[in-house]
Amino acid sequence: MRLTVYTDYALRVMMYLAVHHGDGEKVTIERMARAYGISRSHLMKIVNEFSQHGLIEATRGRTGGLRLARDPAAISIGEIVRLAEEDFALVECHGPAAASTCVIVRSCQLKHGLRRAVEAFFAELDAMTLADTVASPDMAAEVLGIDGRPATVIPILPTHPI
């Protein structure tokens, strides 16, 4: 299973806002786009959807900006992922019954194991809060350049020689 880029960006948006939650500062999409090197239009789609679902408060205008609508400790990562992802049907038989063309669907037990795996995945994500993901807000702020200094570039080194 692989989460979409949309979900990755959604998690980043929420983590950025979580770092700012305690200071009460509103954040602009422009600032997040610069910090992450992500297109403003991608972030606008996420902010719009998450605002409509009550996770982000968005205020327009000169003094506008974004902030979390709830405390980061009250937002689970599972909630964010479920909102961002469209579908968790790992195989065809997990989708609508009428859509399945698998000839062994009635006798196959694999579907049950895969369903339990998805449930375990979400149980783990539901146990983790947004606050848990930014357990070191000072370090996150430094890496993202939130504290007024330029962002710290942390190179990602390959795990094996190329």
C-alpha cells in the first residue's frame, strides 16, 4: 500500500499548523509552500478540503491565514489519512461487490487477511495524534524555517551505495 502525494502533502500541512498551534499565529499558504517547496495550488486544494471538514480554520483578507480548528492532540493521523485518501480497497474484492470479476471471490480467504491488515494499519494511525508527530516543535520549526531563520536543509543520504 502506498499513500498518495496528496495525503503526504496533507500531513505536512497539518504538521506545519500543529507547530504553530501554541503560538496562535496564523500561517499563510505562501509560507508553507516556501517551507516545503510545494506548489501553492496543491496546498490550496488541501486547505479548502480540510477547512470544509472542520480541521482547519481559514480566514481571508489582509490579516487572514490558517490555523488548526482543534488542538493537535485531538486530531488523529488516521482521521487525516481517511480524509485525504479516496479508497483503501487493496484488492478488487474489497470494493463494491458488483464490481468484482474475480472467479474465486466466494472461496478466497486472502480478502479477510488483507482487510485485517488495513484495520491494523488504521488502528495504529488512530492511536497517533497530530501532536505526536511534532513532539519536538522547536526542531520542526528550525527545519522548516518557522522561527525566522532560513530553513535548515537536512540531506537524505542513500541507505545503500548506488
